Amino acid sequence: MTTTTVPDHIRANRVTRSLLGYGVLAGPFYVGVSLAQALTRDGFDLTRHAWSLLSNGDLGWIQITNFVLTGLMVIAAAVGLHRALPGSPWAARLVAVYGASLVAAGALRADPAMGFPAGTPEGPGTVSWHGIGHLAAGGIGFLCVIVACFVVARHFGREGGKGWAVYSRVSGVLFLAGFAGIASGNNAPALTLGFVAAVIVIWTWLAAVSVKLYRALPGC
């Protein structure tokens, strides 16, 4: 029997592809779990309530777990980015901070507000220490992933991938616009739904970049 030895670089690429795979899975997992709750939990209104509010109530543990698991997947994807883009270390670092911010957002529960969970008074409500931590974690993570879009765009631009560079910049701008709308404190349905769309845009970007880098590795 002949034993085939797998070259080290092929073995390393397999590990990198496995890590990048989490960049594809993270978005659908987070969005799917969030939407499933948003559409079934009593009193939740997609046009008024941020997904973070799902961390409250008897079933709040589901969204907390969603944040933590998604964050860990993003961190794994960031390690894959670091291995696939050795010339752009900041892209991986920024995405890793985004992943860590999701874990922190799960640990630091958002405060009940806007009538959710059912029985909560209308309005923003009282902000606790963990509510402040949740908002801070989200803000830091969102800004980091926005900057990551532009760092990755610069990498693709240097490599001659003009289309990917443009796509990354547009994704960053759209997410920034969605984040700015929700951060303004205006609870208009258009801004709430606009942020949901922006979240889907940024998850799609991470998945698309992960797939592109996955396919570019030898040994696929």
C-alpha cells in the first residue's frame, strides 16, 4: 500500500479554507436565527425594534447565544483572512474585533425598550451599565467592519481586482449609512428597516470575500 503524503502548504490551505468557511456561515446563521425570532416572538415589530432587543425576555437566551456563536465564527473567519491575506494584516484584525464585539454584545444584554418584550413601556427606557456596554460594543464593531471593507478594497485594488475593490467600498458605505441612521436615535421605520438591509449587505460582503479567497487558494 502506498501512503500519499500531503504537502505542508496544501494542508495549511485546507485549514485556511475551513476557517474562511465560517465567514460564509456566520451571516446566514445570524440573520436566520434573528428573523425566526423576530417573526414569531410576541410583540416584536421589525419596523420598530432592533434585533438586539431579542436578548430580553424568557427566550432572550436564544439571541444571546446567537450573538456569541456568530461572533466566534467571525473570529475564526478573521484568522482565515489573516492566513489568506498575509499582506493586509489589518483586514483580519478589524474583522476579528467585529467578531469580538458580537460576543461582547451577547454578554452585555441590550435593555428592554420600545414596548419589547411585551409589557415594557414605550420609549427608550432606562439604560443600564450592560446596556451601555452593548451599545459601545456594537459601535466599535460596526466601525471596525466598515474600515475593514476599505482595507480589503485597497488590497483588491493593488491586486488588479477593480470590481471587488468597488464592491467592498460600496458595501462599507452602505453599512455606514445604515449604522448612521440607526445611531441617530430616530425610530422611523425606514431607518430601522434600512439598518436591517445594511446588516444583510455587510454579511453578504463577508461571505463573498471569504468565498473568493477560498477559491483562490491552491488545492481547492
